[in-house]
Amino acid sequence: MILIKRFILLFTLFSSIMSFAQLLEFDFSEKRREESAFRLYVLRYGIVGISSLKHLDLSAELVKVRFEQGGGTQFSFTLYSTQTLWKGNKKEPINTFDFLMNPIGGTINGAFFIGFPLTPQHKNSKFAFSLGKKWIQGQPLPQFKSSRFMANYSRLGWSYQKLLAEDPLTNSSLSIWSFPHLLVQQASVKSRDSFFDSQIDPWAYGYGAEIGLEYNTQLKVILHGQQLLPSFAQGDYNRFTARLTLAYRF
């Protein structure tokens, strides 16, 4: 029965998302790619993150499907899983809120990403859009109610990438990117009431920004922050949440 439920969950996840997460994929080469490319990755990244909400967690990029057209337009679908290593905050709803504000947070997190150059001549500057769904394990609820809920999210913004240094002799490189964006989050009225005491609206809007460094296409250091607008989040949930992430490519 448990396996059947998990299968139904995964099927729902894939089918309900046309369906970005925190690890942006860039091509830092100066030459434009003329041919299209399709790639499939399995268990490619191990990710450690710590947030301003005193939450330390471990994530894995389970599966990534990526298609890039010759002009620089990119499509990808990524599946992540995140587990808590340490909770420094004594307020359990805040720990649940951390998963909500973590772009790759959740027991299962699936995201669809589209990025395309603003002009054919400037492929390093892209319009970016993502749409995703995450399954979150929240704090225990009274009367043996389910402590899991689904949340949807979307990000719309502009990404810029630049190759800072490259040494072909040692096959090393250093790159940087940034991604300011608008944020939309959606979840059921019931889950907002059960886990956040209705202090977050079912439809909540906000903003965020991300900056990252990538060394040798293998190690990424990412600083990310976002906040829900006061009109849609009150109390402890009306705060700017920052997150530092270290991702290593196997």
C-alpha cells in the first residue's frame, strides 16, 4: 500500500507540472551553440544548505532532463529531495516555513524551467521562468492529522551569467551568475491554516535574488534570499529569508 501511494504521488507530481530550482544551468562559453542538445542526468549533485532560519539540510539532485536549442533557449525538468540535518529554531512552524522558502526544499520537489536569451546576440542575458511543485513534511499536527502537504511555486526573472576566468592548460574556470526574480507561492487554505495558522495567504507573492559562483563546472556556491510581501504573510512569516548553499557535482 505504501509503494502504491508513493507511485501515485510521483505520478501526480510529474503529470501536474508542465512543471527551476536553485541550481541554474548555464553555458559560459563565448561561442554560440549552433546545434541542439538533449541531456539526462541522474544523481548529479549533492547539496548542503543553511538558512537564516537556523536550518541545516542536505539535498540531492535526483534526476535532470535538459534540452537546449541552438539559439540558447533552454528547457529543463529537475527532481530534488531535501532532508533536515539540524534544526536550530525551536518553533516548528518556522522549520516548516524554511522548506517553503527553500527553492529546492521538500521531501520531493519537481521544477520545470525555461530560459531564453533577451536578444540573439546576448545569450548570457536571459529571461527565466520556472514552475514547480513540492511535497513538504511539516510539523506534527494534533489528532493524528497528516503532517504532509503540497505547495506550488513559480519564479519569473532575469538571469545574467559571465565567465570570470578560464585556463585551458589546467582545465579550470570560474564563473558567476545572478538571478533577481518575482515569486509566487500557492497552497490550499487547509494547509495554510494547519501549518501556519492562516498567517500566509493561499496565494502569496514576493521577491527574491540569487547570486552564485561556479568553479570548474563542479563546485557551486550560492547565496539566495527571498521574502513574501507583507500583504500576503504576517507575523513570523513576514521576514527576509537568506540561504547559503554549497553544491558538489559527482
